[in-house]
Amino acid sequence: MTVLLDRVTFGYHRWIRPVLSRFTYEVPAHGLTILLGPNGAGKSTTMALLAGTVEPKAGKVLFSGTDLTSASREYRRQVAWLPQRVPTSRQLTAREYVAYVAWLKGESRSHAWERAGATLDQVGLAEQAGQKTANLSGGQLRRVGIACSLAHDARVILLDEPTAGLDPHQRTVFRDVLREVAAKTPVLMSTHDIADLADEADTVTLMDGGRVRHHGGTQSFLDHARRDAVPARRAESAYSVLMGLDGSK
């Protein structure tokens, strides 16, 4: 299974330069891919196009060779999508909301309820499952969104800045969950934080200005680091070199 942006052009206003112009990108079919880049690089737009929530002005979005403009409803049932802002219902409890999302994605009511409880436990929110989402903190709401993305049998998982608002312990829990999920289902996770480039990432895509500056295995990304970079700072060094921020280049 592959998802491909084929020479896609997209902009939010006609009078503003497009965010993406004749942009081509294929989501790796296996493992965890980190979509890295600064704010404004085009990451969220890329994710929204891949999720089928917006349509390109030109070009195609292909899912296993099928144009999503003719199969978007079926595709949305098979993609798990976590946007930057988690669109919760304030009157529902955390478990009710996760179950509702799973049901919308095609799970039976009973299975959706069961999966909601299991995924909330996965992300460390078992004790808050019965609380209304209106009473949850920003970090807890983010974890509710992550639980939603895991509560149905998706064929691809798209996570846009999923670690925003998570404390260090929550990030560790999330990475453990992500490692387990990515072993079975391809995951694309966007971030502007180099700290999110965990050792378990299989692929790194670096975007800037609506273009891909680097795409390849994690080691090939790290190989761009300066020779004198300390081991703990290799990812930061590689990012600086590839982005042209390294003063010695």
C-alpha cells in the first residue's frame, strides 16, 4: 500500500504563492517516517492532502494507484489522521469520543467501545477515560487524539505534530506506542522538533519551502552531521547542515 502526491499544487488563496507547487512525494510503505522541517515548510499541507481533507488545485493524490478524488470516502475509512488541533466534542467523555471516531471509521459499536478503552490505556489515559474532554488538559487532549488514530484498523497513520503539549514522560510513552504500531502499519509523523527524531525512525524526510531537501534512511540523514558533532547532537548537526544553517559550510 502506498500513498502518493503526484505533481501536486496547492495554495490557500489565489493571490498568494502556492504552498506546494508540482510537488511529488510518496509515503514509505513500511515503518516510521519522520517528516521534519521548520514551521511554514509545507508539512501540515502535505499531511492534509495525504489525509484527503483538502484537494489539490492541480496534480493527483493516489492511494495504491487509485485517484483519491474518486475514492476519498473509502480512503478516509482506511487512514488514521491526527491534525494539529484535536477536534473533540466537549460533551463527550474521552472514551465516548474515541469510540465515536472509531465507529465513524467503520468499527462496530461494541468493537469501537472496546478499542477506545484499550487505546486510551495505551496512551496513559485509562484513569481519564470517563472524564469529559472539556475538562482535560491540552496534553491530555493531544493523547486523546493519538488514541483516536489507533482505535481502528487503519492502513496508514498520519500524525501532524503529535508531541506538541506532551511532557517528557508522555513523549516516552508515546514513542513506545509508536514503535509498536509502526511495526505493523506505516506511520508518517510530521514535526519541527529535532528531538522527535527517535532512534526507531526508519526514514527521514526533510522539507523546507514546499520542497524536499532530504529523503532517505535515518542513518543517511545522520551521516550529514559534522564530523566533530558530539553523538547526542548528531541529528541537530545534520539538520543544520542540510538546511544550510551550518556556519562552516
